[in-house]
Amino acid sequence: MVGPPPLQGLKVLEFAGLAPGPFAGLLLADAGAKVLRIDRHTGAQAPPTTDMLTRHKASISVDLKSPDGVRVVRELAKTADVIIDPFRPGVLEKLGLSPDVLCAANPRLIYGRMTGFRRDGKYASMAGHDINYLAVSGVLSLLGRSGEKPHPPINILADFAGGGAILFQGILLAVINREKTGKGQVVEANMVDGANYLATFPRQLLKTPMGDHPRGENLLDGGSPFYDTYETKDGKYMAVGALEPQFYAALVKGLGMDGQNWEKRQHDRKAWPEMGRLFEAALKSKTRLEWEEIFDGTDACCTPILEYSELETDTGREGDQRPAVTLRDTPCLAVDEKATEPSTHGQGPGVYGRGYTGTSLAPGQGGVDALSNWFGWTKGKDFDVEKGGVVLKPKFKL
């Protein structure tokens, strides 16, 4: 028997945005928080948005350009625990929804703000995306093959790891502090500093023999043959990460190269080009499945590069999506519809798509029930929905 999820009862207002903000809201919702997305009301019934980070959330549409719409948010914020502001600096301030206003009305409010660039930096007023935040943080300069231009990964590093996940961490720190002080606070995160913080180790390696060579020529960035990826006979790939001598020896043995003195030449940089060619030829000689049969159960640090399409459909793979962290006594909510063990798979019924197929949330979807169940508002008495937008009744009182 498990207890309720760790953030049950926490009420979150998430202003609709892209990627990082919704991801922070998703992390909170997966942990049991009640997340209400606030969509901009445009006067007509809006179609679903492109945001698919919506599980366990509800939505209301509010005309933020009208005094009535601003009043809706102010009233909700009086009893909310967390706000997620995904906009550029100054947007909510111009609407009369600044931290000064909302936190004065609710001193326990945790006002989370997410920007791409630093709020006090030279790029603060500029538009940008994951690649731009990585660029000015310095992180992008570390990524890419030797002799080639810097190459960003898909937008995981700044948007999600350095953005949404860092904001989530900040919100949790503020929740813990509120338990001691009884007061909320403003939590500011930006993707430049978030990505840079994640790069603490590789940044410091630049001043050591492990990382002081040009990009793509170091131990961990594709420069060493024993920390790289290789194509197999069937056009698939294996990942090699045999850093320690004993693991490297197991790799060499599995590749059929033992007894040729390679065990003693692991860190001989002059031997790396030839070593890489031999590794490439060896791994190209068998299919990925054949290499799995050789390396599974060994310490060679040689594993298949699996694709999401096979993880989703092959029950023999570990492709079931689970909560990011296991809390044995108070687990987060399940993602996979086939989850059976709450303490490891998450509790509850899971969601449609099993974490592989996202579900959009139409503006206003589930909002009436959320206002009633989460905030105690009654439709017709406290508020109405006019042309898809929430408006307060003239004599509304909490």
C-alpha cells in the first residue's frame, strides 16, 4: 500500500507557453500537483495547442488583455501555491500580474519565472531558442566532432534539462523553505545559467588533460575510440564507453582483439586513429543483435543504441515509461497505462499513449471541474464561461 503522491494538494497556475514552462508544470503534475494551464482567450473557441506536455493538467481560457481577465488570475493566485511565468521579462508586469502584486495578496505564493537568457544580461530582451541559449552559455562550443562546426543536440539540454527541470528544482526548494518560514518567494530560472550549471564538469575538464584538446579530440567528446558510437552490419549502432582499464580489456576481448597488445595502448593517443579503424571494422562485421549476444552481461560497456520505435513495441526491451525518480512510499503518478507496481512504475492508471504519444489540451478543457474541485469555485455563482473564456460574476467573493 502506497501513500498519495508527494505534491498532492499543491495548486499550480501555469501560463501557457512552449517547452520549458510546460515541462516544469508536467514534472509538478506527475508528482501529484494540481496544474491549471491559463490560455489566452481570443474571443472564439480555440483549437488544441501544440503543447503536448499536458498529462494530469486542466485548462482555462482567460482574456489577459481585459481587466476582467486579469481579475480572474488575481483571484486564483490568492489561493494558489505556485505560478509558472514562461514569458520574456516584463510581460506579466505590464498586465498587472507582477510578483509584487500577486505575492502581496498571497505571501505564501511561489512565483516561478522562466526565461531563455539572463534577466539582467545583454540578451534579456531578445528572442531565442535552445540553440541560442547553448551558444551564449559556452556549452555549444563543446559539442561536435573534430574539425566540424559546433552541433547542438535536439532541444533537450537548454529547454528541458537547463530550463524546465531547473525551474522545477527551484520551485521545490522554495516549497521546502516555505515549510520553515511560512512565506513563498520569487524563483527565477534561465536556460543559459541552467545549461551552464549542467556543464560544470566538462567546463572544468577544459583545464585538465582530459579535456584540454580541441573539440571532438578529448576523452569524452568523441576523440577516444573507446568512447564513441559504431555502425553494425545491419545498419544499426552500438555505443562504446569502456573508460576504465578492466572495462576496456573486456571490450577488446569481445571484439576479438585481445592478445594484440591493445590492452596496454588504451591511452596512447598516437594509437587512437588505428584503434578507431579496427573498432569500426570489427563492429561492422556483425549485426547489432549479434553484438548484444556477445556483450550482454559483461562489463565491456558496449550496448545497443535503441530507437524509440522499438522501445515502444518490443516488450523484451525496457521501454515502459516510468516516473523519473522512484519514491517507494509516495510514488509519482504512472505514465504507462500498463503499470502494475506502484512503487516502481508509478501509481494510478497511467495515461493514453504510454508516454510515447502526446495528447494536446484544448484551451478550457477540464477547467470548469478544476475551478470547482481545486479552487472551490461554482459555475453560475462565482464564474461563467462566455465564448470559451472564464469571467467572474459581478459579486464574486472568495
